[in-house]
Amino acid sequence: MSLKPEEDISSVQQDVDEVLIEEAKAIQSVAHAIFHTGMDLLNRQKSSKITVAIDKNTSERDLWNKYSKDVFGRVPAEKTLAVAKNALRDGHSKEMAVKIILSADPQSEQIKQKQGQQKAQQYAELAVRAAYRKDLVAKQSKQSQKQQQLPQGKDFELER
């Protein structure tokens, strides 16, 4: 039995459509796997703890010097914030970052002299919280941009 030319073309077109649909499904499957692998890695990164080994002879003042080196700000609080951010990014706890600031930050020392230890403590804690939140927002923004670049599931579904 021979097919008419129109039937041959429609048969070939149907075969091509089926192949394209199967390829699209395979690409979708790979995209889903990449997306979920990325999410798994992000979740592991969130849950992993970083510990910093500190030489017992390293004082908070030494750490201040390390984290404030080459750091400048238009106002003193910018330097304090940058030091807090550097300490947190290096894996120090929030409590340690506060101690580092209280040990040698000129602005916290000035506050301590004029308003007392409690106000200096509050200033250092505020700087650390702000640095932590700023870094957290930056990480979330980066993750959001990465997620927007990954294909989402239903965007690739094809109808037959």
C-alpha cells in the first residue's frame, strides 16, 4: 500500500513532532534535576556551620586591626559596619564581632567615654546586626537571581 505525498509529509511531521516533544521532556527533566541539585546545595550551605580557628594569642584588638586594615568610611559608623561585616564573613560569631568592635573601635570608645559601657555595647550590637542583615539580604538576592536564571518546571511543559 503506498501513501499519497500529503500523507507522507504528515507522517514525517508527526514523527518530527514526537521527537521534539521527547527531546523537550528530556531537557525539562535535566533542568529539574539541575534546579533541585542547586536547591540542595543551597540548603546544605545554609545549614553548614563555619568555625574559625583563632590563635589563643590573638586578641580582639589584633582582629580589629586585621578587619579594619584598608577600611575607610565617610562617617565612623561605616568603618564599624565594615569591620563587623569582615568579621562575620570570616566566620566569627556575632558575639565575637561585638567584642572585636568594643576592643578598639574609636566610635565605640567615644560612646563609652561619653555615655557609658551599655551604650557602647548597644552601638556594637547594632552594627553587627546591621552587617549581618546586609550580608543576609545580599546572599538572598544572589540566590534569587540564580533561581530566576534556572528554568521553572511548568514553563517547559508541552501539550500534545
